[in-house]
Amino acid sequence: MTYQELKDQENQYVMHTYGRFSIALDHGKGAQLWDVEGKRYIDLTSGIGVCCLGYDNEKIVNAITEQAHKIMHVSNLFTTAPMVQVAKTLVEQTGMGKVFFANSGAEANEGMIKLARKYSYDKYGEGRAEIVTLRNSFHGRTVTTLKATGQDKFHQYFFPFTEGFAYAEANNMDSIRANVNEHTCAVMMELIQGEGGVMPLDKSFVQEVAAFCKEHDLLLLIDEVQTGIGRTGSLFCFQQYGIKPDVVSMAKGLGGGVPIGAVMANTTCDEVLGPGTHATTFGGTPMCCASANAVLSEVTKPEFLQAVQEKGKYLEDKILAMGSDKVKGVRGLGLMVGIVVDAEERAALVAEIMDKGVLVLTAGTNVIRLLPPLTISYEEMDEALAVMQSVFCK
């Protein structure tokens, strides 16, 4: 089927909720993808950070296949070994307490919000349920996580939104203090604002927020949906910030391509959600957890994480070395890279890069975002860099 034939059927049968690129992808291997008409691409998107070990990864495919032959789903009325193993690995690698399994980043963030509010309710009673998030943040597409998102453009159409959120300025401790009051139960933030433009928070600010939360018995909630599972060169980004959150959310790369999310709580609050207080039918399903175990067996290796840091530095150095006046800066951490360009030029730059066979993402208003598979080779990076140079430097 050609692209146009497939697109015609999509237009007829699928809701028009996405501004898709004019590409229909068919199959992939490693960090390379092919569309339905046979064109090859170097992929610097990994499904928005999901396919962290690339495409057709033998370890993941074998894990899913083996588990599918055994049992794919049983519901949370029963215990399964794959689920327990994922939780065990996450806890042992971080020193946190316990894990709740979900299906997506938004659902993980919903669980994190519920946990924080119940923690405060159990300890202080009603009236202490507000959560401070940061301007320019992004936490999901549900009615609650949209309201948690600190961008006014997302607060449209779907009224009434869930109340109970205040918004502070990033890297501004005075703004945090000004937004905390007797009704506040938690502070929630991304350590790198991904959708907001690949904006890393200052380490000193994050550590000051952590100390402030501890002093005032506010839970510190860290959204690692995009930054977690090796993306920044450590299993979780918070490990590079010198803090230990009360609750961490994760998704995207955890399953290497299958839908899975999780909420991980520290021992300060890992018993808050008891039987009947939170649930999800598909959370911790054996097939997805088998895939997650395959992912974690790789991304927890110190040499693997070191390689992610080195690859990220390589990309940053090579892009800056192009000397293009179209590139205004490069920021990020590990293989979460943002190339700052003029907002009015970005769409044309992205279109040309993709037309020449390299898939990229956008973020914020003026950033080209790179989230390649963590397994991408230097040869694949060099090929993608050559394309970007031909576009940035012409």
C-alpha cells in the first residue's frame, strides 16, 4: 500500500487528533526505520523516547514472545514474576521503597498526584491538597495532568479542569515559596522540561526545593516520564541532581516499545496507597513487564549509561562545531538533546532534515529535539549529523 492510499484510509477512519508528518513507517532495525514505500531514515526520535533500545531488538522481542506463549495478562488479582522483577530492579537500583504499575506517563502522573493528596489527607485531614508545579512544564493529557501542566495553552476546551494546582517559575526559589501555603501538599516538577523546550533545571534550585519540601513536609514529586530509564545517562535523572524524591513517575522507555508506566515511592510514603485506593486493569501485565525486564537488564549497566553520556556529548559537540548561525545553542543531558533555532525557521529546517532521511522532533517554540535510541551507533549519528550540517550550513 502506498503512503497516499494509507493516508486516505486514515483520514476516513481515524480521528484527526494529530498533526502527523507525511510519512507512514513500516519497519525498523536498530536506529533505522523504513517507510511503506521503502525510504530509509536515521531515527532521532525513538517514538518520542519510547524505543530506547531501538527497533527489532532481539532481547526485547524474545522476552515478549516467550512471555506471550506463557501468559499475557492476568489482572492485578494475581501475582506474576515479571511484575515483581521489574519492581525489584527499580527499587534496588534507586534505594526507593515500592512501585505501582500503570500504562502511560499521564496515568503514572495521575497516580503520583493521588498518592501525594492521600498522604496529606491521612496526616493532616482535608484542605491540604494543592500541588505546586512549574511554568513551562508538561505532565500529560488527562483532565488532571493537563491542569498540572504549567502552560496556559493546554488549559482550553475541556472545562472544568481538576483544581488544586499552582504554578511557580522554574529556577526561582522565591516563586516556589510564594506559591506554597497552608493548602499545599507537594511540589511536582520535571528535571528537564522536555515538551517545554528541553530546559534543564539548575541543580542548586532542585536541591533547594528538595530541602524546602522536607522542611515543610511537602512531598517532592519528580516526573521522569521522558528523562528516566537511561535517557540522560543515569537510570533516572534525579540521580545526577543529588536528591532523593518522595515519588517518581516513569513510562516511555521503560517498556522499550510496549505501553507501561510506573509510580515509585520512597519509604516516606510507599504505604500510602493501600488496597482499593488506586488500581488499573492493565498495570503490571506480564507481557509488558517481560519487555521492561529486558530493557532494565541493559540500561542498568554502568558501561551502557556511560556510553549514553558520551554519545550525548558527541552529538552536542558536533552540532556546535558546525558553526552555523542557524544554531543558537544546544542543551540537554545525555541523549536528550535540544537544538535552539529561530522559531520562524524551525518548521522549514525540520521539513528539510526529514526529507533528507533523518527523523527529528520539536519542543517548545524554537527547539529541534533529539531523542534517539540509546543504542544508536556512531556511524548512524555521523550520518544524521551530515544531513543536519547540510541543512544548517547551506
